[in-house]
Amino acid sequence: MKIGIIGGGPAGFAAAIKASKNNNQVTILEKNNKVLKKLLLTGNGKCNYFNEVQDISKYHSGNEEEMPEIINEKNIQMVKKFWEDLGIIPLIKNGYYYPFSGTANSMKMALVNKASDLNINIITDCEVLNIIKEKKVFKVTTSIDTYYFDKIIIATGSYAYPQTGSTGFGYEIAQEFNHTIVPVCPSLVQLKTNTGLEKKWQGIRSNVIVGIVDEGKIINEQSGEMQFTDYGISGICAFNISGYISFVLRYQKSQTISINFIPWYQENDFKSFMTKRASSFPKYDLITLCETFLNYKLIAAICHYLHIDSKKTWYDLSEEEQVKFASALRDFRLEVIGTKDYLSSQVCRGGIPLIELDLNTLESFLEPNLYFAGEIIDIDGDCGGYNLTIAILTGIIAGTSAAEGK
């Protein structure tokens, strides 16, 4: 049986490796001159490929009720074993898995070498132009030749990182076979604001809790280091809420978020804390009073935003100003007006709905012998190795199913 894999990324390689059993002839068609280009960028080149924390809340889809069929203990362990079988020795930092070599190239070569051992045919510089089905065979027209396959696995990625060759062509293929596409938008991406503070807070880093404000309530809180920039905010905690915000901004002009600058303070009344602190340092102005737990530039920016004189002492402030300042440190609200584009996004949210796929095989319900794997499917994850886990897992499922099917 001839099985074609469209896309030479992690999902495509996992699919090819699993599809190669039973003496199947497996071919990977890759438009770039090299395979696995995006993998080399993962984790800033260090390749965070797995995470010990495997809660389903780390994953997202428009069909959340369907996700447990894919994201479950059995499947996650299957991904872990896949890497172990390739000989990857992990370096584990706070639950984050990296290759012990410290370089993503080790991951790439493990996949490439395994594919070579299995005699998988890898054709690069091969852009797929069209796929049609003639009777029971898929005819794939490319920039260099025409190929015929009994089964096809689409693993073309999304729009994210177009510099690595991702163009979203897979969505077009899916639609040609009557699939719908959940609206696609950037995820794990920087957020744009328009507070007037961007030039003042540029370059500051601060450990915070950030959340999305929905009908006045704070939801989907994420903690970590936030980076303040001349366009808005960045950092892992901002990335992890960006997919939700990116999707919402398709339908409204802005999204309110809340930043807690004092996550170390667990009590309810921060104003009392400030008053007690000021009693020990009555002559300190606001910046000096707070400088031991917040960057002085950030304090100045917040005061500017609140129209409070940062040179005043705590006791010089009115009761209203004290309440306003204390509240802002714990619940600083601002509007996100946009995100960076696909050039900056690590992944995308949206894609082929889970309800249009057999989640035990990832075969299309609409077209027999057509499978999907990787980022083209409407499931994405937080920072921390989760998206690479999705790529490998869906590749394993699709490849195994294609190999074993009729």
C-alpha cells in the first residue's frame, strides 16, 4: 500500500514512521529544501518536547467536549514512549523535557535517522499543487511530479511561522474534500495594547498573574514573567491567553485583561499592607516605598496611568488615591487591541473541527482514507511542549491507523 504524507514536520514524521509497518511504501512530500525547519526553532533551539504536567486544561479546541478522546493518559504515554524509542535522553527542568544534548538538532536527527532506517522516501523542494481522488486513489500534483497514493495524511501545519514554509495550504485541501474550518487565528503570540504607557514600561520584566476579564470576572489566569514592550506585553503568561484573545478579537475591538503585580500577597486588603508598610517608612515616596517589590519604572508608569503623583508619600495621598493605587497593583485592567501576526505566532488556534474526524484514527468522516495530523486540526496547547506533544500524538494516531486500515 502506498501512503503519502503531505508535510515534513514533526507530525508528518511521526505519521510516516508509524505508517511504514506492514511493508507499506511511505513517502513524505515537503515543499522546503529541508525537513523539520520549525522543530529547530522550538524552545529557542533547545526543543522543549514534552511536559510532566499533562492536565487537559493545557489544551484547547472549539470542540472541548471531544478532547478527552485524544488527550488522555494512554495517548500521552504513547508520545513519551515514542521519543524514548527514538533514543532521546531527556533533561528535565521543572517538568519541562529537553534533549540532554541541549539542541533541537538532536530531535531532528533522531526522526530523520529513523525514517531512513525504515526506507521512508523523503522528497524535498516538492510543493503540492493539487490533490484529487480518482476512484479510490489520490492523485497528488506537485511542482516536480505527479504521485499516486492509496492513503493520504495531511500534516501541512497552519499559518504560523510562514518563514518555515507554513502557508495554510492544508486548509484548502480540507475544504476541497468538504471539510469546514474553525476560524484560524494566531496563538502563543504577543499582545498589543494602547494605554499610552508603552514607551514608559518598555523593557521591564515582572512576575505577575494575568487573566481575561469576562463579564466583570477574571478567568483563565496564568502566572509567570511578563515582558512589557513598546507595543504591549509578551512572555509565556501572555502567550497562554493569546489564543483566546486572538479569537475574540475577530468579533470585537478589544478585550479587557487584568494584571496582578503582587502575586506574592495572598490577603484581600492590600491597602492595609501599604499603610502598615508606610508606617515603617513614613518619609518614602511611592516609588521608594514599593521599589523593593516592583520595578521603579513600572511604579512610575502605573502612577502616571492613575494620575497619581509618584513623588508623594503614602500619607500625602487622599483616601481615594490610596484605594485606587492599592487596587491597581492587584487588578490593573487594560485593553488588548490586537496581537502580533502569524510571523510571530508559534501556533494557530482553529482548523479542522474534531467532530469531522474519527478521533480514534484521525480519518476524515467525509472522505475515506484521508487523514489529518498536527496543527491543521483544531486543537492547540499552552507553552511548555504541549503543541509538539499534539503534533507527535496526532501523527502517531494517523500513521498507525493508515497502516492498519483496509
